[in-house]
Amino acid sequence: MKLLRLKLIIFSFLVMPSYLLPQSFGFGCLGFPGGFGGYSYQKYKQTGLNDYIKVFNLNRKDSLSSPLDDFGQARGYRVGINFFRKKFSSVFITGKGFYQTLNEKHQAVEQLASGSISTTYEVKLTNWGVGVDLGIPIISILNWKIIDAALTYNRAKFSNSSNFPGAVTVVNN
């Protein structure tokens, strides 16, 4: 069990470094005071994990009834709020914040003589941030953001679980 845990830790350090490409779009970017929310979709590059999945599927190709799919498209939701908006004579300043969670899960089913084993891999991306923007009014209904600064926190979590026939489910985070 310790050897398996060590392998998973090493695997996580080799696979998890990837490029997260969070987007910044929604009604909040238009500068309206109030809140926004909705469905979120994000593409990301997970080369190391996808290389591992190819090897996983290749090594089990004779017994897999359902192979693992590649990772790279997470779905979830995003909510945010413009906390305040203050307009001075020639500039405006806005305080804002958001929270976003995205998830992608794939499962492989392997048929053996003793039964079927299901292996599930899941990537969860969590992002939140607070920021301010500074702009100038161009006309009465159109403003130009000159500075848009934010402090963001991004977290990527990978977990896998295996369900063996006649045994307990093993979950590794």
C-alpha cells in the first residue's frame, strides 16, 4: 500500500504540472454593478495525464470494455459580483470578485474473470479572485477600462478511484 501511495505521489508531481488557461468573460467584464453567473467551459492542456491514459489503455486493451478518454475540457459554473462602483468626475473605480469551479471525470471499465473493475480519474479546477478596475467614460453609456487588476487563486486537484469486485472502493486524492 505504501508503494502504491508513493507511486501516486510521484505520478501526481509528473502529471499535474500543466497549463491552466482561465478565461475572463461574462457580464461582469462589461462593468455593470451587480452580480453575474452561469455555465462555464474551459479547455486546458494536460499532456502528462493524457500520455499516461494512452499507456493505461494500451496495456489493458484486451480487457477494457470502456477505455479512458483524454482530459482537456472541463465544465462547471462561475458566479461573481461587482461589490461597488464609484464614479468620480472623470474616472470610475469598481471592486469585484468571482468564484468558479470546473470538473472533468472519466471512467474505464475492465472485464476480468473475477468481475469488472472500474477506474475513475477526476480533475477539479477551482478559481476565485478579487480585483479592481479603473476606467474613464467615453460617452454616457460607454466606459473604457484602463486598468483591470485582480488577485486570483487557482487550485487543481486530481483524484482517482478503483472499484474492485467483492472489495471496497479505493479512493486516492
